[in-house]
Amino acid sequence: MSPILQGLITIIIGVGGCVGYFFASNWVLDKVIFPPRTDDHGRNINRATMVRPWLFLFPAMFALGLYLVYPVVGSFWRSLFNRSGEEFIGLGNYTTMFAEEGFRTAVFNNILWAIFVPAAATFLGLLVAQLTDKLKWGNIAKSLIFMPMAISFVGASLIWKFVYANDPDIGIINAVRDVLGADPIDPLQIPFWNNFFLMVILVWIQTGFAMVILSAALRGIPEETIEAAIIDGANPFQIFFKIKVPQIMGTIVVVWTTITILVLKVFDIVYAMTGGNFDTEILPSYMMDYMFRDDGRATAVAFVIMIIVLPVMVWNIRQARKEMN
Amino acid sequence: MDQMAGQKTSLSIVTNISVVALVLIWLIPTIGLLVSSFRDREQISETGWWASMFPVEVAYRVSPEPEGVTQDGTLYTFSGNLFSASDEVSAQGSGDVSAFGITGRDPGAATPGQTFGRLKLVVSEPDGTTDEENYETSWPADGQPTAPETDEDGRPVQDFYIDRAVTVAANGDFTWVQDGEIGRAPTIYIIAAAPPDFGLQNYEQILTSDNMDRAFINTLTVTIPATIIPILIAAFAAYALAWMDFRGRGFLIAMVVGLLVVPLQLALVPLLQLHNKVGIGQSFLGIWLAHTGFGLPLAIYLLRNYMVGLPRDIIESAKVDGATDFQVFTKIVLPLSFPALASFAIFQFLWTWNDLLVAKVFLPSNSESWVMTVKIADDLLGSRGGDWGILAAAAFISIAVPLIVFFAMQKYLVRGLLAGSVK
């Protein structure tokens, strides 16, 4: 069966099944289990009201539980076993991993990524948001800088190969060096700095995201505070750093953490650009090296990522609860 | 006052210039890809894409059929025009030879107006015998070749004669001279300026012979169900979390927020094992389910945030009129939530279309099941690593659809982003 046909059937079964489930379960609840026409129909309506939320929630909760909650436990459990999954080795995967040079390089690089990418993307996003704020063609500029958000990490990597290529007739960097009379270099093989050339790609993608959110936050600042500062004689820089930035600090933190979380998931760029060679490995790409080969090790790496993300998760939950109360 | 006004304009000029610079920096890499994808592959390797509007110097190999050969002693001669001798060269249209040669090693050894040829040097060995060796050189067309006094090894040159030589004028007229009868067409290399060559040949090749069309369809097959199914499931759950009262609601909302950041990597191994155990294995069904699960937290979160903001009056008056929750949801809440549904649909579409990780793990690894990202990352970057035109065309095919969606529905995307970031 061709995949297209299979896809169409899946859409029909999936959508039809969902609609059918919701419709049928509600009908059964109202007409069969708790029909409101018997003697105690008031109580039955109340009972139905108590059950109904769970009918609405069941498919989502089931999928969430299976696809996101179970794996946290399942991955941890699997990481306690050896490669074949037959022998329980406790924290053996973790201890061998921590002793390994490659893993430590990946952790070190990942720390660089987690510092540089959110910082650079947030800073550039804030800069663009502020600069385009009063510009006539600001929306066009913003939409062009926002555009890389739509491009896949693989596509973006290919786009940047045309910047980094060491043939001066392909790569812009080496073309410039060629004009200046310097020998061509391969930016992706320069020790240590090659990490930053890879990070630039993610900064290029994420700046638009930071810009959109920070731009909205800047617009939300009450005009009076800025007017008051102007009357007091503040210059544009003072207004920006002393009046505007402190007021949107909360949003800046949110943007920063969101990009940090993303950094810990992106393996595509390293995978497509260097394949983890030349000491550019990061944790997600390090994990993919072991995927399909050593599930014990792969899940151990995944769990390390989870532990790094955990503080942000707790912080997010607390923020959400605060907001609800 | 004047001073303040002056400051303001200079500030606005600086602002304008810096924004132009930033936008250019952001666009240049993508423009490079787009331009390269339309260029002829030989031109790509000759000049950078930034010079693609200018003619490119390309080396051509021409083999004119010997016609009208005349004989002078042992030397045989014929002449003609190189541009009319080769379809490929004349198709380029331009009639200017900038350099020529007789070996592929050095196709631009001489300039038009010169004669370039191979001499046979007769050198004497230390033991008194003589030896012959090749020597390539150029000389003025109306002049005579000269030979060095000694060869590379320091042996004295006694005599020399022309083995073969060609004179080429800038307009392509040539005269070929050869010692001995001209058996087959000689090979002459010329370097001529070719006009910019843009076309769809890279796209044609990648789509017809490289199976990119198959990968495109696979991507589409993964994306559409994986976008539609989670929306429906999430909408019901979001409604329950927004407008129904029950114990544990706060906990469930907190759980959804927490799951937003769970790294996908955790799910890969246990779920693949699970899929294998229940018989789904690596398949399209498996990846649809996986994407549905991974997309749900954001979907529920976005939709709930939006639905909570809907006017309470409408929903309550509908309930007073006797509408059930199911009716309120389908008839009132769902249509009103269209902007949020659109936002999430775009997110999920972009995410599933651009995904590499989930596709690598949950789809079979044979080439029939490759989606475009896998095809590019695992196949083209390796097998066609140096073929920049093909790579560019493939990348552009894979990013074209998301770009269209992006520019057409940017409004909803921005709205979704603003609602999706925890304030």
C-alpha cells in the first residue's frame, strides 16, 4: 500500500476515531449510564458532570503518559542495564561514561552552547526588536530576520555550508580571505572555535524567536514611564537600559530559558556539519552515536540531559502555578 | 531644540543603517543557497554565487574534424573555427577565446594570437647517443619556436622540430599543424567566457534521478496526519482543563507545563522498544503516534491558554439554555479558538516537516522511507558532498514549503509564540 493512501486512511481513522470516541462516550454517559429522566435525575446530571472531564481528557492523558511520562522512567530503568539489556549493571553506564574523554568533551561543548547561544540570540533579538520598533519598514525587517525559524536545522546547516566551505569559490568566508590574500581555511576544523561556528547557525535561527517575543514585550511597556524619563532628560541609551530593559526582565528570562532548553535538544546541526568530528560533539549528538548500538549508554546520556533540564522544569511549573492562583 | 532634532535624525540614520546591515547578514546565506541552486554545476565550481551575474571563464574541450588538410613536407595543416566546430561551445554564444592549450593539464597555456605546440627535442646523452623528448612552449603566431639549450636534466639540445602546434585567434579561428598524417581529430582546449547560466537542471536531476521526489512525498505523508491528529485530541483536553471543574485540574495543568520541556531523547529508546513489542515497529504509523505524543503538551498548553480567555458569558449562557459540554465545545469553543488552532497547526507542521531526530529513529532506515531531512543529512551530504548545485537544490526543495507556510501565516505563528512562552 502506498504511503500516501496509508496516510489518508490514518487521517480518516484518526480523526474519525477521535470524533467518534468523544461523541460516543458522551452519548453513552448521558443516555445509558446516567440518564437524566429516571427518578434521581438531578443526581445523575451531577454524576455525569463529574465523569465527563475525564472523557475529554482520557486520550490526551493516555498519549502523554505513554509518550512522555513512561519514557522518563523507562529510560532511567534501561540505563541501568548493559548494552544487550540483559545484565543489570547499576550505574555502570554512568561511571564508564563519565570516565570517557568523548563524553567530557561533549559536556564541555554543551556548556559552551548553553551559554553562548541563548546569550547571543537574546541579545541580538533584543537589539533588533529595539532598533525596528520605530522603523517604518520595521515589520519587513523583522519578518526577514524571523524567517530562519521556518527552516529545518538540516536545511540551515546546508545553507551555512555555503558560508563555511573551504573552497573560496563556494564559501564566503574564504572568498573574503582570498581577496585579502590569506590562505583558505576550514572553519569547521579550527580547534575550539569550530564549536562557535556551529553555534552561529543556531543563533541565526533563534534570534527571530527572541525578537518576536521581546518586541511584543517592549510594546507592552507603559508609555508614561518612558515619557517621564524623557522629561527628566534621559538619553536614548539610558531609556533603553535603565527604563525598558528592567521592565521586560521577566520576558528576557523566559526567552533565555526557552532557548537554553532547545540547545539541549538540537543534534541536527552538529550531525550534518561535522558528524561530531574535530571535537565538536555535544550531548544530543553524542547520544545519537550510541542509539541503535548501545541502548544502555544512549539512555544514560538522555537521562543526563533530563537532569540538566530538571531545574527549568521545576521553575516553569512554579511559574505556571503562581499565574493560576 | 535644533540640537535635539539633529540628534534624532542622526540616530535614526544609524538605526536604519544597522537594521539594513543586520537584515543583509541574515539573508545572505539563504540567498547564496537559492542562487546556487539555479546555477550550472560547472559555473558553481568556477566562481562564487556572488559573481553569478557575470560571465564565467570555462574551459572547453573541442575536437574539430580535420577537413581540407594540406601538406607541406612532413607537416600536415588544416584550419577552421573552434566555435563552429563544437555545438557545446557555440551554444554558449560568446565568441571570445581568452586562452587555449593542447593538454587538459594546462588548458589555458597560451593567449590568442600565439601559437602553442609540442616540440620534439633531440638531446645527446653523455654516451654519445641521441634521445628525443617532448617540450611544450608558445611563440608568436608569425614567429618561430625556440628551444632551450639544455633540457631539464641538463642534457644539451642538438636540434628540434615541431611535433604538433595550434594557432588560435580570439574569434576562434585556428590552424593546426602536425608532423605526420592527421589520423583522428585533434583535441584543443580553450578557455572562453560563458554567459551566466541559470536553469532548473539541478532541480530536474535531484527530482528525477536522486529520489528526492519520493522523500518529498514521505515528508508530506509524515507531516499531515502528525499535524491533524494531535490538534483534535488536545482541543478536547484543553477545553476540559479550561472550562470544566474537577479535582486534580491544577495538577494536570502543572504536569502539562512540566512535560513541555522533557527532552525528546528520553523517549526514543523505550518507545522504539514498545513499538517493536506491539508490532508497530519502525513505520509511518509509529512516527505519527510519536509526533502526536510529543506535540501534545504544547498543543494543550496553547489551546488551554487561549480558551481560558474566551468570554465566560457566552459559555455560561449556552449552558443555561441547556447545552451540554459537548455541544458547547463543538458549537462555541472550537470555532472561537480558530486562531489558537491555526497557531498550533503551524508549529506542529513546521516541527514535523523539519524534524530529523524522530524520523531517524521511528522510520525504517531504508531509502524508500527516507524523509527529506534524512535524505539530505544521511545520503546527499555524503554521496554528493562536493556537488553544490545538487545540494542547494535539494535543500531548497525541503525548505520551500515551510517558507511558504511561514510567510502566508506569519500572523498566527507570532500569536502562537506569544501565547506559548510562559509569562
